[in-house]
Amino acid sequence: MNTAGHSEAKAPRGLELTPFRGLRYDPDRVGSLAAVTSPPYDVVVRPDGLHHLQSADPYNIVRLILPEAATPEARNAQAADTLRRWRAEGVLAADPEPGLYVYEQRDGDGMVQRGVIGVLRVSDPGEQLVLPHEDVMPHIVADRADLMRATSANLEPLLLTYRGDDAATATAGLIARTAGQPPLLATTTEDGFHHRLWSVTDPAELTAVREELAGHQALIADGHHRWATYRRLRAEHSSPGPWDHGLVLLVDTTRYPLRVRAIHRLLHNVPVADAVAALHGLFRVRRIDAPLPAAMGVLAEAASTGNAFLLAGDGAFHLVDRPDPGLLARTVPADRPVAWRTLDATVLHATLLDHVWRVPDSPAHIAYIHDTAATVEKAERDGGTGVLMHPVHEDVVRDLARQGVTMPRKSTSFGPKPASGLVLRALDL
């Protein structure tokens, strides 16, 4: 009792996950649930992936999260009009009562990820409740904010992780029991993932989850720009109100560890020969004549002992490792923890991009691509340089985030990411 009283006196408000009336596709009004889903907006490879998804079904969610029009204003107005029309036509319908949604993703290799979708109170950075680990780009936050304002909706959940206890917990028990029941929806997307969704509306169960999560902090695994957007929109609107909360998926990585993958870079205007030549005397460079999987294995081995990158774009691979210590001392900021200074992404941006290759970090010069093979193909097709990265371990990400240290943007790709289009949140419900 004394411990609880002390906790209530000292601790800030914790994670507050609230039920909501989900907006979901009526399966009788669309070709299939799989055909209307999409990866998160920033994972869609434009324009090929966008057009592929648009052609999958006239009601595909990309028409809301990535509308196409001549101007940003027209795109956002189009998304708002589309959402209003789909709701009026019954293509999207609200569930009858508020609930939290248990969400399961399963692949063909036996990987299972389960979590809870709800609306989370948008907290301030000083509360140390939702920890970012990457910086954001203001123009993307502004773009997402304009879209959310226009549609008055959270169109896709961002992915947060937390570390639950090893012992049985209320949330874990609820998820396990719920997963044994018939789901609201089940579908398999073209990437081979099986998706299932359940609604939990029992007041006692909702209270138990809310009370338990209040004792945890969360790490942003995917959705830094959307979380920054939630914070911007909350500041713009009077409180209390619907903008005080944002749509999230919370996953306990003690039970369901996420996969952490790298996000690769494509340097548009730098041929591989020029990139390699600039490294002379600064890094060791070795040509790797091997298929992509074998080359990525060589990269993994090299990355286990220090900074390493794989360059692609000329039909071969070039392993870049063993940077000159003096170069790192001159180029990497010394006012950060060692774990940050030794990150591959830090060395890539602070040393290679800023000082060796002198490539500005802007969309005109660098593309960020999640898929390894797609990075290589685009580099070879466009005559640029693909910089393939090795992933960072989740514990490193979390430890830096707890210290308040952000990594270079697009340093990691946590997954699997929630599919967009399975459940939306309209702020007027």
C-alpha cells in the first residue's frame, strides 16, 4: 500500500490507452480485405507501388494515405472527399461500440506478433512516456498534419513497443484468450502475412489493460513523423478533445520481439566509381563478386567488429569498412554517448555523406528504401550508389532513447509493421 501511495505521489501520468469506435471496411463492399490494405504510407515505393495498390481495388487505403493530385491542397481535399464518400456509401462503417483491438500478424516461417490497437494520450517529451529514437523531417510532419486536419482522422496506427513483465499479465492474458476466439476479420496480404483482428469491449478487461499499461513507457518503433504530427495537432486544438489522442498499436516485445531491419540509402547523383574513389585512404574497400544474399552475409560479418557498409549500383558490391580513426575523430560529434558515435548511421551521415561524399540529406539527393533488392535495382537502373546497411539491435535503440539521444533519421526499420486499412479512427466518432 505504501509503495502504491508513493508511486501515485511521485510518478507522472503513465501510458493512457483508450477504447475507440473503429472505422472498418465492409467486406461485402470491397473485392477483398487484402486488396484494400497497404503498407504504411512511408513504406510504399512510389510511384510503382502506389499504382499497383491503386489498381488492386478502387477502395484501396492508399487513396486516403497517399492521395494523388496536382497540389498538396488538392491531395488533402481529395482524401477528405474520398473518406466522406466511402463513409456515406457504407464502404467504411463504424463499429457499434468503443473497444480496444487485438491484432495478430503471422508469416509462413512461424513468426507471430500480437498487440493492442487503441488511442493513446499524446504526451509531452518531458514525461518520458513515448520515447522517440530518430529525428524527424519538418516538411513530412507538416504534410501528415495537413492530411490529418483535412480528413479529421487517424488513417493508420503507428507502432509502439514496450517491455512487459516476464510473469503473466492482464494484457498478455487478454491477448492470448482473445486470439482463441473467432476474429472480426482475417485476411492474407500479398506479402504472405496473415492478419487477424478482434474487438475487446468488456469494461473489466479494458480497465485491467488501462491500469497495467499506465506503469509502462513505450518506444516508437515505426511512426516518428506521425507521433510528431499528433503532438502538433494536439497543440493546435483546445483540450480536452479528440486531438488529445492518437491511433497506435502497442506490442510487448518481451513476448513478441520485433524484427529490426536496416533502411538503405540511394544516392541519386553519385556513381559507384566516384563513391569508391573518394574513399581512398579513408576506409578499406573490397569488391565482392557474389549474389546479394552472400554479399549481405559479408556485410553482417564485417559489421560485427566495426562500421561497415555495402555499396551497390555497378553490377558488383563493394564492402566499405575499417574507417580511419583520425577521420572519425574529426567528423563525428564528440558530445554524444559512445553507442551513438559508433552507429553505422552516425558514421554514414556525419562522415561519409557530410565530409567525404558531400551529399546533402534532401529528397533530391538521397532516397530511403526499406527493401534491399529494390535499393540495388534502383541504383543499377539510375546510375546512382546504393548504400546497404546492417540493422541495429533493439536494445541499443531503446537504451539511447532512454538517454534522450535520437539516432540519425531512418536508422532502423522495425517490423512487421501494421497493415494500413484494417482499422481507422475518425475523430468525430
